[in-house]
Amino acid sequence: QLPLVESGGGLVQPGGSLRLSCTASGFNFDDTVIGWFRQAPGKEREGVACITGYSNRRYADSTKGRFTISRVNAENTVYLQMNNLKSEDTAVYYCAEYYRPEARECTIDGGKGPYLFWGRGTQVSVSS
């Protein structure tokens, strides 16, 4: 399959919004679990949000209420809508996936979880 590719990062002011996208190869995308993770300089990678093929979702406490993860399986794409961005959201954001048909739950614990395939990241910078 082709690589997992993130896009949509950039520079935004505090309180602003960005929408990230993660596009994967086409085979059985609806049978995959997709997670978003981020890593800031000098800090450990942390989970942001995840979504199953049935759109069951989980969010990190730091992003819940501000970020929304969604997927459009026909486009092989998962989106991360980020609103009310804060300086502490600055990081490289990665999407990741694993194959799990009919998964009902997902996890973002431990900064890695069970995710096997990773994109190369997109930079999000929140600054005045």
C-alpha cells in the first residue's frame, strides 16, 4: 500500500483553527483504526484522538471539546478539526493506523498504542 500521508499543518494564532487530514491507501480503509498523535520538542509523543471504522472515537483530555476527529471512508481520509488552538498544541502531528475489522473501540494511551503504520507528520505551530 501507499504511505499514510498527513496534510493541513501550518502556522496559526492562538484561538485559531486548522484542519488536518490523513489519507491512506485504499484497501479496506473502513476496516482500519486511525489515531492522531503529536510530539513537541523535548517531550514524549502523546495521543490526541482516535477513530474506528464505525466512527467510535476517543480524545485526549487536553483536546476534548476543541478537537473533532472524523472519517470519510470513501476518500480513505480521516480529518482532525482543531479549534481554539493554544500554544501548547504546537507539535508535529502524526496519523497512524492498524488493521482491525469491526473494531468498536480505539486507544491512544501510551503515546503509541497498537498502531503499526505511521505517517511522517505535519507541523502545527500556534503562535502570536
